[in-house]
Amino acid sequence: MIALETPLTSIRGIGQKFTSKLKKMGIETVRDLLWHFPSRYEDFSQIYKIGDLIPNQEATVQGVIEEIETRRAWKRNLTITEALLTDESGSIRAVWFNQPYIKNTLVPGRLANFSGKVTAGKEDIHFSNPTYELVKTQNHADITRTYADTNPIHTARIIPIYPETKGLTSKGIRYLVKPILDNLPRLLDPLPESLAAQFGFPELRRALHDIHFPESLQEALRAKERFAFEDIFILQLFNVTQKLALREKRAPAFPIDIPFVKDLVSHLPFPLTFSQKRSLWEILKDTAKGAPMNRLLQGDVGSGKTIVAAIAALHTAHHGYETALMAPTEILARQHYETFKAFFGEFEGGVALMTAHEHKISYGKHLETTKKKNELLKELQNGAIKVLIGTHALIQKNIGLPNLGLIIIDEQHRFGVEQRASLLHRKTRNATRLPAASAVAERAGEDAETLPQPPASGRRDSATEKIPHFLSMSATPIPRTLSLTLFGDLELSLITELPKNRRPIITKAIPPQERAATYEAVKAQIRSGRQVFVICPRIEPREINSDAPERISFSEWQKLDVKSVTEEFERLSKKIFRGFRVAMLHGRMRAEEKERVMREYIEHRTDILVSTSVIEVGIDVPNATVILIEGADRFGLAQLYQFRGRVGRGAHQSYCFLFTDANSKDVRARLKAIVEAKNGLELAEKDLRQRGPGEFLGNAQTGMPDLAMKALQHPELVHKAREEATRLLKEDPLLKKHPLLKERLGAFQKEIHRE
């Protein structure tokens, strides 16, 4: 009997030809195949009479094949197969290119359905490359049989169109899915029956049928909504349980020392913005509690997140605890270290930099020393260093911070869950064991009414050990709906304004006829001592291969990025900016090579950096005053806004030039939005509505199912899922009454930890 876990290789009729192509798409079991949902549908459900067809119509006809022939068009090196179809109202030609095998299937005298576009030729109208399907009847001349009698798969109905790969079309996928669906036994549904009934969702087996072979578009949309709700519901369950688990933990409490904080701020060469002050206050309030903070600090590039985090770190040191700050690259780690030295030079508690290539300690007042790794490790273990800054190296087991009180991760989405967890679950040396009840009471705070209380029964320790507070920083402007969904276990602090001493960046959309003049203006900037970023667009797969769209891996995407940046580097360095120092950066370079290129650029040993879209977030190069963005129409609004933030970080006037050859009304409107943009979050919301979260975040890097991603365009679905997850956990904290849901949640947690 077929089950969801059944490997496709063990199902009769699915040969190696299919399984190898399916495996390319990550489809290996019955479950994988059935959850490979259509991306869209074509409505060919109405059967038209041939005599009623008109040009450009998408239609289905049912007719007898009168004649069929294949000939070769020698000049174009292709074969043309042409059939004549008739019904009682008239006749029409159907034409296929490079599919000579069709002649073996569509033999004269057979009754068949044909679905496709009606094209106007010089002398008549004809079907161009229609989908066809033989109708099984006893009497071939009987062309009045209805759609319901013939039960077609590929024609005369709502037709599912799937994500495809080379050599495997939607027709092939339908051919595989239909018999499996027909022979599938009743399935156990993880979505609680009461919840499905409340929202009017079909049960699981019915939903699978409706999403693959719906009788109407309404059925398909309802089934899609059901699966999207389930995915988001599971994610919300995960987020709420994570919050519950954190409530039971203990963390060191740092009472807010207002005079100390005011003194730190008074020594800064600039005033903090209102939202910096608000975010700092939210962080300090969290760390003053005896429960672990779990907060996301979000703000535009250059908005001053690092200063806020640094003050929190020094406040932690003031209470005798250490802070670990982890950045995704050595360049960013070094930048954070230099920020501490520049703005908090009086701090004598010890700020260390630890990367694969550098081991330094600053003791304030220009006292800095370079150490061997072993020497630095001893300093750490002795508690002589209060702030440790580094890369992934910080999660090594031999690195000990005896009283780790705060963990800060920059651009946290660039670290895997396990990396984050390995830091977060480190315990302090003098951990205090306290009754769990008091831990829960102290943690609950403002959330007490909205989150379910931890289970009152069940096996657990009577006390918990202290773990560090956690602060994540991100420059990616993430709309509220996405934040709730992707980071629902974190509290959110927003920095919504830039420092007041920043000059506005002059932004212009450059049409093709103004390129040459713009390049001359850029050369003038370089001659005056300034530097330039050039961002290259991603190459779309369809530009490389005109066959059926392929579903490709993230590493393959990177290869396409490399081609784009390499070609642009050659053009700019040898033609446009010949005589200037031009460097190239892309994601497939070795880490050491990327570090070298960025270091040379920061040290102004190169004038122009040509990069893919993966250029480091948060890189601070005050001397860079120009950013050129090629193919600006291919990037999202939020991404363009982030790119623009690479410049405008120094005293000089900065410029952002958006190059595009596209001139549609939509492109002009989108580029106008970025030219006038003052707020990244506002743009991100617009971007989410226009392009959807898959394009906004990049599906390959989110791990979220496609349907759930699309559903995020509908905030009401997210809010409903969150409400229901919270309600259900209040009633059944351990999910004892919902074993299937508990199993589904467990599988989701394992998948998340494999990121």
C-alpha cells in the first residue's frame, strides 16, 4: 500500500528517467511529490465548439483527428507536426514544433481533447502547441461526451502548472501525481479537526486532491490557504513554545545604572537619536530582569545599532559580566572592534578581537596589545576581558567566558540556528539555582496575558541555571508581518531614523542616454580622492536557458552571480574606468580572498569595488561616496535601499545612481519610490506587497515553504495562526491531546536545526 513515506523508486511505473529528475528538485518520496504544489492554474474547463473559436483565445475543444503529418523545415532545422481536428461545427489545425512523436499517439479517427491558445495565421486560425489528451470512448464518432464522462487530467479542466526542471514538464508531473492521489489511503491530519472546521478548511486528503486537481479555482485557492495556514501555524507554535521555554530559564539581572549610562552617552561625539535612546532603554529594561532577553535590534544601514549594542555591553561589564559580539565576517568583526576603541576609549575593562587571523586586546587609553591565541584564551578564562568580538571562532568549545552575561549577534540571519544556540546555552560559572516558579513569574512581565503559562506538571528540574541575555542586530528592513512570522520568538526594537549629522544621499535613476555623462561624474569623484561601489544584477536562469524554467540551488545561483560580476569587472576595468584601480568581489571567492579585497578597499588601495549583491551588510567605508547599481529594476526596493546605505557614511556628499535599460511604467514607479525613500521599513512593506516574500527574502535562504511565503502577503492569516497557536498551548501546553501536531512540530524543529 502507498504511504507518504514510500520512496518513489519503489512505485511501479515511475522509472529511473523520472526519479533522477525529481531528485534534482528534492523530490524522493510520495510526500515530497504530493507537497510539490502547483505554482498556478490554467482554466480549460469549458469545452468550446471549433466553429466558435476566436484569435488569442485560451480554449479547449474536443474533436476527431482527421489527418496528421510531420515534415521538416530545413531552413530552420526543426520538425513541424500538423493535425486537422473536426467536430460538428467545423475544423481547425493544430501545430507542434520539434515533437514528431505526437504522430504516433494522435492517429486519425481518434477522439481527443486539445487545450491551448488559438493563434491567427495568414489564412486561418490554428492551435499553437496545444496540450492534448485522448478520450476513452467506445464510439469514436461520439463527440458529444462531456468532461465529467472522460475524467481528463491534462485538458478540459482546471489545469495545474508546476515548478519544473529540464526534461520534466507539468504534464509529466500530473501524470505521476494522479494515480498516487487516486490510490492514497485516508491520511492522519496534523491540523486539529476543530481548527479546520472553524476556518472551513478541507481535511488533508481532500485538500491534496483540490490543490492538484481542483474542480474550480475556488477549491484550489481554499486548499492552498489551508496548507499555508498549517505551515504558519506550526511556525507560530514553534515561536510560542520557544518563548515558553525561555520563561523557565534564568539570566543574570543588571539593574539599570542611569548615571553610568548618561556618562557613557555624554562622551560620544554626537547625540543619540530618539529611536536609539528608546531601543537602548528597551534593552536595558530586559537585562534588568532575571529572565533572558531575546531581542532583535533592527535599523537601517548606518542608523547606529552598534553604538546601542556597545552601551549595553559596557553596562553589562559594569555589573561584572562579559559580552560576546559575533559578526559574520572578519571585516565586520574588526569594524566593531574599532568602533569600541574609537567611541569608548576610556573603557579599561578589556575589549578583545578574535578572528582566524587576529588576536588583539585593547585596555583603553590607547593601550593595545597583540596576543597569541593561547595567551588570549587564558585572559578570557581569567575574566580579564569584558567584551569579546569575533566571528564563528567564538563558538569553539575551548573559548571560555566565565560570566557571560550578554550575547550580541550581528546580522543574525546569516548564522545557523545551531551556531546561535551553542552560544545562547552557555552558562555562567557562578550560576544560581532558583525555584522555577519565581523564574516564570519574573519572566512573564507584560506577556503574561498573551502567552500560556508553563506546564504545572510534568518531569522537570526544580531549578534552572543562568544563561546569557541575547541581542540580535539586523540592517535588513523586515516588515512587521515577516518579523512576527520569522522571528516571532524575539522581541523587536526599531531604530527608525539616521543620525542627524548625515547628509541626504542624492539618488538618481539613470536612463541609457545619460550613462556616459554619469561615468564622467564618477571619474571626477575618484580624482578628488573618493571611492565607488558598483553592484551587479543577478542573471536570471531564463537568460541562460530558454527551455522550461529550472529550479536551481543557491550555489548555482551564485555561479550566475559570478558570471554577472566578472563580465562587468572586465568591461569597467578595461573600458570605462581604465587607468583606475578596480577590484572584484563575489560570493564564490575564498574567505581569505574576500577579506583581502575588502581590506584593500577599506584602506583605499583600490578605487572601485565591483561586487555581487552579497557585499557585506554594515561595511563602513566613509570615503566611499558613489554607488552604481546596474540592472536596478531586478532588485527589490528594500534591497536597493540597503545598497544605497553603503555610501553617505562620511563627511562628503554621496550619490546613488540606478542604472536600468527597462522603461516600463512599473519600473519607473519603483525607481521613483527609491529615489524619494526616507525610510527602509516603509519601502520593505511596499516591496513585500509588490513582489511577495519569496522574492523579498530569497526562498533559497529562508527554508520556508513556498505557500507559507506567499501567505505572508496576507497579514490576517499570520495573526489568526498566532492567535490559535497561543490559544491551543494555553489549553494543552504539552500537546498531549494533539499527538499528530506534536509529531509535526518535532519534525519542523529538526528541519530548522538542519539549516
